[in-house]
Amino acid sequence: MAFEGYSPETVDFLWGIRMNNNREWFLSHKQQYVNTLYEPTKALGAYVFQPFLDKSGTIIKVSRIYRDARMHHPLPYKESLWICIRQDVQWWAENPCLFFEINPDGVEYGFCFWQPKPAVMKAFRRRIAEKPEEFLRIINKVKKDTGMNMTAACYKRPEACPNPKLAEFFQWKANLAIIQHEDFSPDTFGPALGERVRELLQKLTPLYDYFYQF
């Protein structure tokens, strides 16, 4: 199935599950979920993953709407669906990934590294101190290619930085991200969305590769 875009019915379902997060409502709208949300998201995932097919160890995950019962969440369904390109690891949030998500408020896609272990960020600081030009070349190219800056949660008391050019990076603690947000519009309801997502993820791949090494 080729990705042809989402539809207004997709948005109707997403708002419906937000306002009616219960089994009875979901079962009566399950075919709408499959046809307008789940299958298009799978097709989008297959499309954006094509450039990564030969990238060793890299997989793609497409979420489902059902919550994990082990989480004991009061609501049985998620109100979003996401695609995650990453390494085959147990806990994705501790590792860099490229992603796409659709929810009632629109779509988001880009790079994220939500919960890196402290040891990973320590290794990152050591690496950029030893080889600053390597990282600066990558981050500057990404900024040039995308027009976007990395955001991050920062330490309240960052370590002393030996190089003024690296001071902002020494502050990074978690939630490293470059994310494009789009409100729903006619542009969402067509295959051009897949082209935009794939193009941005490819431009962000050097960041994904860099952080994966730690």
C-alpha cells in the first residue's frame, strides 16, 4: 500500500478517541481507525524507511493505538500513532531515533533523544572536547540544511567547558530534539506529507548516526 496521505476522517477519529476513550466507542469506530489512521501510518513508515533499508541494525516500529495493560493507565487507548526509526534496543527513549507522530493537534516529525543515560552524555562531552570540529561540522550542516536548531533540557549547573565554542552543548542533559510541527491542513491530506517527512529525516540522519555511537 502506497502512502496517499491522511484524510479529514483521520482527524475526526483522533478527536473522537480523545473525547471518547472507551472500548464501546472504539469498537464502533475500529474500521475507521484501521482505514484512515493505522494503514496510512504503516504505509508512511514503509515509505520513509526506504533510505534506511541498508543501514545495519536499524529498524522501524509503527505503534498501535492500544495501551500496554501493564502500564495500568486509566484510559485504554492512545490518542496518537507514531513511527520510530532506531536501533533494535529494549528501551527506545535511552537511544537516538528519527520519528513521526500524528495526534489530534497535528503531526510532528524529526530527531529525538529523550532520556540519554548520564554516562552517555558524559561520553558525548568528552568526545566533543577531544574532536570539536567533528560535531560542529555535523550540527552546523544540519542547521544549514533544515533551518532548525536543536533544543534540549539543560543541567542547572553544567560542567566547566574547555572550549567556548562548545559551551551550549556542555549544558545539554536530556530531551535533545529537532522537531517539525504541522497543524492539519490540505497539505496533510496527500502524499506530499510523506515526501516532507522523508526529506527531513534524511537530513537529520547525521545527528542520529553521531549520537548512536555513544
